[in-house]
Amino acid sequence: MTAVPSPPAEPAVPMLAGRDDDEKIESVVACNTPSYSLESALGDCLRAAAIRREALRRTTGRGLDGLPLEGFDYASILGQCREMPVGYIQLPVGIAGPLILDVREYHVPMVTTD
């Protein structure tokens, strides 16, 4: 089995600036601040995702290169079925159908996986 080289660590998230964010990151890394509590503690969902992402990089030594951080409305998923976001992806959507239900035809958008 050939070893796969580790990708270079992602640089610190540029939107995080100042001692306050660094202290929050270190508190998450040290398990003094639960990562899931960042949104409510900060009142800023994007900043919470960025801090969580940087804490993950510092903990594992690996970044999330290629996974976008900015450009998503994290507040739109606050309190829904999601846990500790660190980025987002775009997924292709296709149409399933026609599906027949109660003698009516439906065309349903669905995420495709092929």
C-alpha cells in the first residue's frame, strides 16, 4: 500500500483577525468551548464556521482546501438539521419523474449522485 502524502495545511482563515478570535479558536482546540455553541456565543454564524474550521486545522494539521467557506448564508440553517458547519458544497440537481401519486403526475427535483 502506497502512502498518500498529506496535503499542505490550509493557511489560517483570513477573516479571523485579532486576539479575540485566536483565543476562541484555542478554547475550542482545548475543549474548553464546545464547538456547537459558537453560533449562539458569537451571534455570527459565518464567524463561528470560520473559527470551527481553523480549530479543526490546528487540531488535525489538515485544512479543508477546496471547501468554500464564504458565500453561504449559515444563518439560514441555524437551528435546523445541521451540526457544526465548516463550509458548503454545491450539488447537481436533476428531475425525477414523472412520478404518479393518486393518479397525478409529479416531477420532483432531487440531488443526483451519479
